[in-house]
Amino acid sequence: MIEVLSPSRWPQAREAGALVGHILSTLRARSTPGTNLLDIDRWAQTMIGEAGALSCYVDYAPSFGRGPFGHYICTSVNDAVLHGLPHDYTLADGDLLSLDLAVSLGVVADSAVSFVVGGAGSPEDVAMIEATERARAAGIAAAGPGARIGDLSHAIGSVLTEAGFSINLDFGGHGVGSTMHQDPHISNSGRPGRGFALRPGLLLALEPWVMADTDELVTDADGWTLRSATGCRTAHSEHTILITEDGAEIMTVQPT
Ligand code: MG
Ligand code: MG
């Protein structure tokens, strides 16, 4: 199902997006060496509750996971790239952490950020993170009324390929609305001019992700966390955007 939000619901989308941006920004600042992933999860739970929002993750039980997820945020460290299940792990200087959060205030917002804990990070890590951010920006720039899903996929995939990454197509972006995962699927690679034509009121999550030297995933023993098959490091960036009459508006901007 593809859900098109009536303009009366756009403020809800913006509120949910601002909340997700605020929580991710706060958690990023708190994710220093010595911080435990379970602390990050607990802080996420508290902030979601204080805002009167609902977690999209805690009861989430899709076919590909060992559900329900039972936590409030995905914490993927180093070789973990998607759906990282928070567990008793203390972050160290130089860890590459991805935080992925989705909440609902009647409308859902979904966003992910990757960063190096502590110091500046290696040039390889920084380049990989920036490639996912550039790909996301290219996808957003390609979005607007009349654009097709394939245009976004092509824009995202071109950046990732030019940066030297091979793209895993098992997981990508998606429609967002009253629920977290909706049609249309937005592959991280595709052909321009193909697919569903965008219209105002569509809410979309764009989420390029890469692994340094492989496109193969393995599932962790926890039944959720997806890791690179080679143990290489990984990155993931996601924004929820609203298609408007003029183009695309980013819902999940993080305050600086
Ligand atoms: Mg997400
Ligand atoms: Mg998503």
C-alpha cells in the first residue's frame, strides 16, 4: 500500500521528524568511549516516552527477525550495519557506530546516522560514512513531484558505485506513513525514469548503506543484527523526506 498524507497530517510528520532528529543528535553526543549500548537504548526509551511518542521498534516482529525486537533503537557497531540489537557492549574510542531510530506521533519518522566514537576516525571510515551521506543527499535532490522512484535509486546508487562500493539490494528505503515500512520500496540502485511517480504528501525514507569490501550480509546469533560477511566496517545514513509541491523537505534534520 502507498499512503499519501493529506496536508493536514504534514505537521505530524514534521513533529515526528524533529523528534527523531533531536533524539539522534542527543544520543550521538552521549555516545562517547565508555558508553554502553544498553544505556543508549534506555535513553532512547526515556526520550520517546517523555515526548508522548510510540516506538516503532519495541514490538516490531517482521519475518526476517527473531521478533519482537524488544528495544528502542538500533545500535550497529563496526561490522554490524543494520538492525543492531542493543546489548551489553561498552563503546571504545574509534568504534564506528550507526544509530537507527523510528518513532510515531501519529505519523512515523525514520532516520539513521553513522559516526566514529571518540576521535576523528580513520580516513577510510570517514570516506565511507560521507559516501552514504552524499548518496542520501543525491537521492533527496532527485526527489520531487513527478520524479520516479527509479530516479532516486539511480542517484543513490551512482554515488555509492563511484565511491567504490558494491551495493547489497536486500534492504533499502521505503515509504513511511501511519506505519514504518510501506510501499514503495526504494532500492539503493536503479534505473532512472522507472517506477512509481512521486506526488505531494508522499513520505519516504531514503537509506543508503555500505560495507567496506563486500556486499554480503550475515545474520548475527542474536537473530537480528546484520553484519558484513567479511567482518569489514560499515556505514548507514537515513532521512525521512516529505514530497511537497516544490520538491522534497527533510523531516529528520538533526539540530546542530
Ligand atoms: Mg531506519
Ligand atoms: Mg528505514
